[in-house]
Amino acid sequence: MATGTGGHLTRAAMAAPFLDREEEKVLAVRWKEARDEVALHRLAQAHMRLVIAIAARFRHYGLPMADLIQEGHVGLLEAASRFEPERDVRFSTYATWWIRASIQDYILRNWSIVRGGTSSAQKALFFNLRRLRAQLSQTLGSGVGSQAIHQHIAEAVGVSTRDVAVLDARLSGADVSLNAAAFGDDDAGERLDRLADERPLQDEAVAEAIDTDRRVRWLKEALRVLNARELRILRARRLGDEQATLESLGACLGISKERVRQIESRALDKLRQALIDRHDADFAARL
């Protein structure tokens, strides 16, 4: 569905015919079993009213209505791909969750105060904070302070009071563009120009890369002093992405975990001494 104006989308959705339960089921079966694109189009078109109605609930987040509808349409198609028509459930009931989830994910991706890793409780807080705050202000009265309201909201949603206070403060403020003018003692520029670059300087990055390559080469050379069993244990215990346990290595090698620990300790001593003899005592000390 191409992105267009909200009015055009609304008119097109309202012009689409309703589906009764049997028509809906027939179309869903045709799409599920035969991947009939015409059936999918009719099913989706008939439910665009639902998409628009759900998208309208999120208009106050300041994002374009057409984009909200577009994301809701994505959720609608996802619902169509997962819907099981043999179950005695109307498609609109099933699709509502997917439409709302798709729109909410879009909002979370585009609001600067929300970042990846948001838990389900924090997500619920983000989308319900204003409503809960208004309800509590009315219930508790105008004389109650923000701290008490934050405490009630935290208990209702299942987050900390601090999370509620921080999000409430951020929702009350406005984002500042990095391209906005920043004035100081020197000539005016943009805020972006005043952000510090925390990356290392180019010469430092190159030097670090060279040092890393050299140390990797040294380590490979030093590993040659180990016998096959020592090398296997050291690779499994120290050089792999996941460290094997003493018990698992002992079971594989047919020895006790204490024996594995002794071999590992001896292998580290040999490796450390080889590095000291050939190259860098500081590097060896970090093993």
C-alpha cells in the first residue's frame, strides 16, 4: 500500500465493502492454502477501516498519520500470514493485536526518548503514562504531588518509580534538533558542531590495529610449544567464544576435572614463558 494523504486513505478504506464471516473465511483459506494474492488484497482492503481506527489512537505522538497507517497495514499483512481460518475467531479480532503492535514498534523506533532494549513493562509505561497520570490526578485530587502519582503508576505498570519520573520528565519536554543554532563565546554554529567525538584519533587507531595484529601473530607462534592435549584444553578453556567447563573437558578426554585444571595451568605457564622469552613480558602477564 503506497503512502498517501490521510484523507485519501480514509476515503478508500470507507469505500471498501464489508465481509461477512463466511466470505472472510473463504478469502483467508485461499490466501493460506493457495497464496492467492487477490484474496489477500480483498481481505486487507476490507480491514483498512480497522487499521485507520487503531492508528488514530496514536496521533498524539506527533508522527504522520499516513506513516502510522502504513505501519498498521504492515501489521495487518503479518496477521494475514499467521491467521488460522480453521479456528472460530474473526480475522478482525486476531488482526487487532498485530496492527497495534506494529504501530507501537514504529513509534518506539522514532521517538528519541525510547531506545532498543525496552522491556514490555517500559513499553506499557510509555503508551499508558499520560492516561494513567490523568486518571490518578482526577481520582486523587489536584493537591496530590507528582511523587505520589509516580508511585501509583509504578505499582500499576510494574516498573520503578524512577523510570516513571524520568519518562514523565522527558515526555513533558521537547526534543532539540542537533541542527539547531548553538551560541557561545565563539561564532554561532549548530549543536552538532559542539558534540565531542569520542572515537580515538586516526593515528591511535592505526597503532592499536598494528599492535593487535602483532600480538595475535606472537600468540600463534607461542602456541607451538604446547602438546596436542594442552592445546586442545587451552583452546576450549581460554581461546573459544564460549569457555568449556572442567567437567565437560574431563568427560571428553577421559580424565578428572582436577587433571584438566592441572594441564591448563601448566599450559598457561609454558605459553607465558614462551612469550616472555621471545617477545613481550607485559603481554604475557595478561594471559
